[in-house]
Amino acid sequence: MEWADDIYTAFKDAGINQVAYVPDAGHKRLINACIADNDIQTVSLTTEEEGVAVSAGAWLGGQKCVLLMQSSGVGNCINMLSLIETCRFPFVTFVTMRGQWHEFNPWQMPMGTTTKLSLETAGLLIDEIDDPNDVGPRAAAALHKAFVGAQSTALLLGQRLVPVKTFGK
Amino acid sequence: MSERAEQFPLHRRDVAKTLLHANEDMLIVTGLGSTNWDFTAAGDQPRIFPLWGAMGGAVPIGLGLALAQPNKRIMVATGDGEMLMGIGALATVAVAAPKNLAICVFDNERYGETGMQTTHTASVTDLALTAKGMGIQDADTITDEAELKAHLSAIISTDGPIFRVIKVRAEPLDFVLPSKDGVHLKNRFRVNLLGEGAV
């Protein structure tokens, strides 16, 4: 899970001011690092689509926000992503994947298998990662793509990177 | 019960004009859709970001903006239908607790853009109580001109987050439309706030 520290470093290098999230096991280490950072305003959401809107609002106010979520949250975002597409807001989200690798819960499969297609259809550029050593540079590239290149982007963090959840079985 | 809103004394276009001019420095996010037409009628300005879609997004956009601009007053003005679609955002606002954010819900108890069908507020749902339950302590309902006057300073300047339901008459009004070009609306807002270098 040390790759989370590489994402945090990329956030700091890119000058990220706000991090919106729905609590997630895969993102736990990164979320805690952001909460501990007084220069990053963290926003705990009730649903992921709020984070899309918070990101847009942050940009209107001159700040950079990132949305952290799990693949099951992607489906909650679809209509709100029309805001990103229509207004061409720079937007970047880091998605921990479920339903890919030793998944215990079949209810995670539908969004796990359609996250990439859903986000591509909504107009985002996608990068998928399974190699923990490559997370840092590709996180930096995703942030650059959004806030310098003005291309909305999603970084999909493969389930091989996150702890296997077994519900004690 | 569902006809009562046709007798509410406050007219939404008058309320928008009052709020727009009560604090000329205030940044405003208006939700889909009648509140957009109300504020455009009151005076289309770059400090207003009007939403033509993204229903349920007005409050969280206002939250991101409020956190980014802590020294500016931010007001979200939206309708009861738009508020109900993103109601969980009130809990998110309560936890983030931005002091500079006010949320005003123009509540005509109707879905105005789809044929004036009743929303849940026409019967049993109380949005001010909901906001309090979500954790926004300073939440109240305004029903007439005297109450609007009494609550105005809270909306434009008191430390928040502030939540006000403003009961407005359900009435047919002409469309007064802002630009539909989202890129233009975003850019003019940023240039006005941050300067020419912001685009």
C-alpha cells in the first residue's frame, strides 16, 4: 500500500488544495495522509457525485480538487459528469477497482466490469494501473493531464493493488 | 394542500433581485432551473454561475467554491426539486462547515420545468428541519416580506453555514435565460474572480 504515499507526493507536487472522497479501504492510507495535511481541505461525501460537483466548485474558486472513490461509486457520478463535459472543467479521479481480482462479493462485479467503459463514455481519459511501482509517475501524469492539459481523466487502480476483502471467510 | 403555494405572498423574481443586490460582492451558484431565470431577470452577471443541468449539484458546487474562497461570501440559490435530488449534500456541508456559505432554497413546492408537478415539500417534507437534522444548525423558513428582511443579514453575512427555505408563490413566469454555453459561463466566472490569467 506504499503506492498511496506516491499519490500523496504527486498531489503535493501538483498543488492539490481539496480532496473529496467517500471512505474506501483501498484509499484509506491516502485519505488519512490528506486529512493529516493542513494544506489540503478534505471533504467527506455522502455520495460520489457530490465530489464531481465539489471539484467544479473548487476550480471556479481557483483551486484544484481530486475525487477519490471506489469503482462502485462511478455509477453514482454519471449525470454529474455532464457538468465536467459541458463546461470543460479539469477533473481528475482516482478509482480503486473492485470486481477484478479475487473479488469475494458478486455485487461488486457489475460496476467493477463497466467502470472503464462508463467513464470513457462520459468523456474521460482512462489510465489503468496494476504495478505498484508505476503508480507515482502515472498519478503525476494524470494530474498534469487534468490541470495543465485540460483533459478530464480517471486513474483506475487495479484490485491487485488493494488488500483482498474476504468478510472473514 | 397542493394548491397553497399559489397563495404564498413572496414572488421569486422579487426575492432574487433582493438577494442579488443585498451583497454586490457575493458569489452565487444558481440551480436548475427557475432560480436561473430569476437571477438572470434580476441581472445576469459574471459572479453568477448558473446550472442548466447537473441536477442536485448546486450545493456541492457552492461547497467547493466556498472552501476555495474563504474570504468571499458564497450563496447557493436553488429550487426545492433540485435540492431534494442532492439532499445528502446538506450533511456534507454540515460536516465541512464553511462559514462563508449560505444556501437559499426557493421553494414553490413544484417541479417548474416539467409542468409544475408537486414536489415532496407540497405535502409532508420540511427542508429547514431536514437541514437541521443534517447538522446545519442555522436553518429556518421565510414566508413573507418582513421575514425576508429580518433574515437578509444572515443570508449575506452571518457566519454559517446558513440554510434558508424561502417559500415563493407557484406562478407562471416568462423565461429569462442566461447563456447556455458552459465553457463561457465557467470562464467568465473565473476571470471576474481571479483575473484575465484564469483562462
